[in-house]
Amino acid sequence: MSDDELRGEEAVLTDYLGHFRRTFERKCEGLDAEQLARRSVPPSTMSLLGLARHLAAVEYSWWRRVMEHDLDLPKMWGKDEHPDADFDGAIADDAVVAEAWVTWRAEVAYAEEFQASHPMDHLGQHDDGPIEMREVVVHLIEEYARHCGHADLLRECVDGRTGQ
Amino acid sequence: VTEPVDEPLMGTGSELGALRRWLVELRATVERKADGLSAEQLAARSVPPSDLSVLGLVRHLAQMEHYWFVLTLSRADEPRLYVDDGDWDAQFRDAVADEAVVVEAFATWRAVRARADAVMDHLEPADLEFVWDPDDRRGSVRGALIQVVYEYARHCGHLDLLREAIDGATGE
């Protein structure tokens, strides 16, 4: 809890979203490609690398497709043809790891710029109809938090590390 | 079993409405993740070395909602649920495979949710700016609601993997 919470809806929601983006990044720190790609909580097919690729696709879809009214834009990682491509393509390869982080950071930067230059009631176009930017930000906080929950257990099962 | 929403949510297109809709969905997610499990399965530490269990998380979520809505926003003079003498781990450690413990946990969680809903029913959008000062820590109603939503969401992530490890069930 901090004085930041007294600055109104936009600042508070933006801070929380930034907090969870950083939390996810920290959950993945200090691991090699094999550890990042390990499906460490069987039978789940999730891995930390799969989550990084998934979250890049989530950011891309909400900001470049929904908020930019461009639903015809192809989904990331070829997910139109192969919906689980973000998780299935998360293999223990340094180049795949590097690509995932470059892609995720680029999508986060795009999102931050878009959000900073639009009001919270700016309307995007979702499959189900119009959606306000504030709904997208709350949704992303919820989605990042849930995936941080996955990352908590994946990381603990990789090397025992907990926290954050 | 998913509990019905017994009254319409606050208007769409508002911050309060958005936060409350997510809370309703996340509570229903927890119900689904726990649905159909025996006391033994509910209490299973199914993703070792983690000591989390579905039952421990239900107790923790009841404790968390009670803390924010009842103790903090309503300033009720009650002890904190499941945390006697600051024994934080008790909410998870004492989540044992016993029918009576299971029944108590779900009854407590549902009762806390009803009290939380009553608090939210009386909130107006302007209340989100309201600032309280418990324990000399400044905070806002907005911050409390967001915190409840993200606590639920993160624990739903734990529940996803705990449940899949118990019986393979996945899904929202």
C-alpha cells in the first residue's frame, strides 16, 4: 500500500499492471533455457517459457488487435492455425528464449505507449462488441496475476525458489 | 456448484462494475476448481514441494476477503480468521483431510462472501477514492478491491495446477 493509490484510477491500475509484469519477469530470472522450458508441474504442459510466449500473445491481441480495431490481424506465433503454439513451441533453445523475451518486451512497450496516450474509456473492438480500455487493463491485471500463480508453482518445482 | 449472482452487478462501463464482475467470476472459478473433490483430494499437497492445497487456499481466500471487507473496510472488531496469534501458516497447515474441516471452510468462505457483497452493495463509484488509515498505512477502497481481485486471480493460478495434478481437470 502506498501513496500511489491515492492518484486515481488510471495511475493505480497502471501501477498494478506494471507490478505484475515485473513480477512475472522476476519469476523467470536466473534460469537457463532447459529450466525455462521444463514442464515442471506434470501433467500440465505449462512452462515458464510457454507463459512468456503466451503473455506476449495476450498483450499483442488486446492492444494491437482489440484496442486498434484490427481483429483481422493474424494472431502471434501462428495461433490461428495452432491455438497452443505459444506453449507447444516453448522449447529449450537459447534462440527461442531470446526471441520470447524480445517479443514480450516489445509488446509491453507498445501497450504502455498506447495506454499512456488514450483515456480509460477509449473503446476497443472485441469479438463480443465494444470494450473500454479500463476493462482491458483490469483483465490484464487478473490474467497476469493468474499466470504469476502458475509461475509460482512452476518455479518452485524447478529450483525450489518461492516469493515475490 | 457455482453460486448464483443474486442481484445485478453494478453498471457496466464503470471501474467498480469491472472490478466486481471479475471478483464474481474468480469466486466461481474457485468453486469449480474445488467441485467434486473428496476431503482427501481437497487437502492433498498435490504439487510438492509446495505445501499448498485446494482446501488451504479456500481457507486463505476466506481469511483474505474477511480481512479486506470486514476488518479493513467495515472496521469490525473481530479476530482475523484462521490466524491465531499471528500463526500465518495455520490457514494452510491445518487444512487437513477431515469432513468437518471441509464443511467449516466452505461455510465460512460463503458467509464471508455474503458480508463482502453487502459492503460492496453500499459502495458508490466516488467511494473508490475513499482513504482509510489502518495501522498507519494509507490506502484506498480502490486499492483494496484491486488487491482482492489479484489475490483471487493469483490463487486461481495455483488452483489450476493443483487441480490438474489431482485428477487431470483443467479449464477456466
